[in-house]
Amino acid sequence: MKKQLYIVKIGGNCIDNPNELGPFLENFARLPASKILIHGGGKIATQISQKLGIVPKLVEGRRITSKEELEVVTMVYAGLINKKIVATLQSKNCNALGLSGADANTILAKKRPVKTIDYGFVGDIEEINTEIIELLLQKNTIPVFSAITHDKKSVLLNTNADTIASSLAVALSQNYETTLIYCFEKKGVLKDTEDENSIISTLKFQKYEELKKQEIIYKGMIPKLDNCFDALQKGVQKVIISNIDFIKNKDLPHTEILL
Amino acid sequence: MKKQLYIVKIGGNCIDNPNELGPFLENFARLPASKILIHGGGKIATQISQKLGIVPKLVEGRRITSKEELEVVTMVYAGLINKKIVATLQSKNCNALGLSGADANTILAKKRPVKTIDYGFVGDIEEINTEIIELLLQKNTIPVFSAITHDKKSVLLNTNADTIASSLAVALSQNYETTLIYCFEKKGVLKDTEDENSIISTLKFQKYEELKKQEIIYKGMIPKLDNCFDALQKGVQKVIISNIDFIKNKDLPHTEILL
């Protein structure tokens, strides 16, 4: 039987809030199985960009990563946030080790080709190299990934943290019984965005298509859910969307994504 | 016979200059043995601190690391510089993996106690944990250390990169035939600071004591050389001080430190 592995992604809202991040990391540290954490960036990069006089550019809600912005996200995601999380997990006796996709060439990406929009230094994942990741897991060392990858031509790339989580889950599901958990600000996918408790407990692909047509699922939830279904289609055993409390108590409300 | 290991420390001057850093990393990547790189910070952290409106405090030539400064050095050393070096080494087919001392608890430090001066968030090394480092070396993965450590109570600490290099060399000399190389801006320790070519080819401890008394060796060279002698006393096989060209050609002028 394959060994169990949890791949947990936490979003920016959680990172920005010490009252959420602390308890989340406490619960993550206590998860009894092998595990990997992937973290987004939150508002800190935007705040530091502003202080440095860099004007953030957004196109269709997505940040364009200029050379200056890339330096800021590299500093903030792979430096400040990643090392703070690692040091906090270490204090909770969780032997964390922070990584970017450049480290040990774990996540190889390609600069997104310019079609209508030039996203700048944004990477689309091409390859996951699991050898060092699996070696660390075998030694009970917990990889903590920031959302920075590279192209193996010395260029670092800003990469969607949800996609990093699903790509890692797919690659590792070869050798592990993998559960992918997206923690975000809500308890799950909502039937009614006005009602925080209208959680869809299981979401199948056909239902997802319907809800998209009805515009009940929209905006940022679409790429997140696309990542979920993609992971399931490519062999990930279980995919969950919930808030940070789910890590503590799996009986709490959540959405399980099913094919 | 023990396997050979090079532990190479590059200073801030090299990091600040792309015309030096590129060729250095090219030569480091080509070193045929197991190797570890430790990098300092250079002026980038000071520049970013200034842009962020943080006024750097120096006492007796040493930077005091306030909470705000610690955040900047964590971003710059463990994020920006570390990941740029890793991505560059990856492009040269050197399977680099960036680490701070918090990662896998590799370098445990203690916040420096306040005596006459409060250095702020500065760490003195207490313990090196080599298990994960040796595992990486066995897999031909090259650790690249930034000068950030932790206290295992969730606090990150700014730590002298020279001391990190010597402490790693001492710990790893148990299982490796270790050569510790300090690359700085000069070709070696100088007999005459006015004459760049007056390199002392071998420096023994007794001679070092004499040169200190004569004030031929002074200021920043003293803690650097103390680290060198400390490493030799604790079992490191060879200690060299030179500039970055030495990595390319070991016949070039350099200072070998001897007990």
C-alpha cells in the first residue's frame, strides 16, 4: 500500500493574518502523515512594491510580473514568508525545509508566451522533479514551497501557487496516496456566495460545468477548480477545498471535488 | 579514505558585481568534488532598507539588526540573492539547493546576549545538523547557504557568513576531507595593505599573533582569520583565503592558513 501524503496549499489571506497563520501551522505540524506545504504571497509583496515605488500592474485581475516585481516576489515569497513559515514550523518540532522550484530543480517552468497579454516573468509549469522531494519526505523532512519557479536558464518565474500544489500532487501521486487540500477563506465552494454556510459537500465535474454556466461559480474559483479537476484526472486520490480549520478537524464542513 | 568536500564562502563585494558573480558561479559549478556555497549579503540589503525608510544602525562597524532590518536581510539574503544564485547554478547544470539555517534545522543559533551592545536579531551558532546536508551531498545536490539562522523558537537570526562557513566546515570534517575557502576581494592576506601583490603564502598562528600586534592585520581580517584558525583547530583539513579566481586555478596566489 502506498504511504499517505497531504499536500496543503494556504492562500494569501491566511498568510496576512498572524491570528490565522499561527494556529494553521500548529495544526499542520500535527498532521500525522507525510506532508508538503505550498504558500501563496498575500498582500506583503504589494505593500513592499509600493514602498519601493514600483507600481503594480494588473491585467484582468492578474498581476503582471515586471523585472522589478519579480525581484520583490522572490524576496517576499521565497525569503520573508517562506523562512518565517519554516522557522515557525521548526519551533513546533516539524522539520520544515523551504524550497522554491529552482531549488534542486524541483519545478521547471517556461516563461508564459506572449499572446494578447504579456504577463512578464510568469511561469507555466513544465516538469516536476520528485527525487529530492521524496528523499526529504523519507527523512521526515517537510518541504515548504513558495510560488517561485525557474526555467533552468537562470531566470526565476512567478508561478500560480494553486497550480504548483496540483502539479506536485499529480507528480507525487505516483508513489503516494495523495490528498490535495486547498485552504482558503471560505469553508468550501458555496452554492450561494451570500451565504457562507451554503457549502457544496461534493462537487462533480458535470455539476461544476452547470454552476459555471449559471455563474454561481465564477472569477477566481474557476482556475482553482480547474486545478482540482486536473489533479483528479491525473491520478490524485482526493481533492478538498476548505478553510484552515479543516486541517485540524476533518469532520468540519468542506467541499470534496470528484470526477 | 574520506570523500573530498569544498566549502566556499563568497563575500558581498562579489555578489554586488555581476561581472564577478557570473564567472565565479561558472567556476564553482565546475569544481569536480562535493561542495557547499555560503554567501554574504552585499550592499543590496542596505539599499533596500534605505528605500523602505529604515535607517541602518552601525555600532563599531557592525550592523545592528532591528526587527525591520531582520525582515530585510531575510528577504534579500534568503530570498533574492539565494534564489538568484541557485537559478544561475541550475543553468550551469549544478544541482543547487538554497538553504537558511532554519531549513531542516541545519544551523541552530542563539540570539546574542546583550552585554555592552545590543546587536538585535543577531545569532551565534550553537549547533550544526549535518544529516540533511550530507544526504543532499550524497545525491550530488549542492547546498547554497544564506547567512540566516534560527533559534528553534520561531525567531530568525542574522548570522556572520564567515562563521557559518567555518562551523559547517568543522561539522562536516567528521565525514569529509574538507577544504574551507574564503573568497574575498584580495588575492590573499597582505603583508602590506598598500601592495595588492604582497600576499602571505602561508600564515601560521604564531605569525598571525605577531602581525596583529604590529597592526599589519587589523579590523575585519581579525574575525575572518579567527574563523580560519578555529576551523583548523577543530579538524578542518585545509583553509585558504584568496579571491574568486582561485576556484578556477589553484596555482594562483593565495594564503594558506596553518596551525
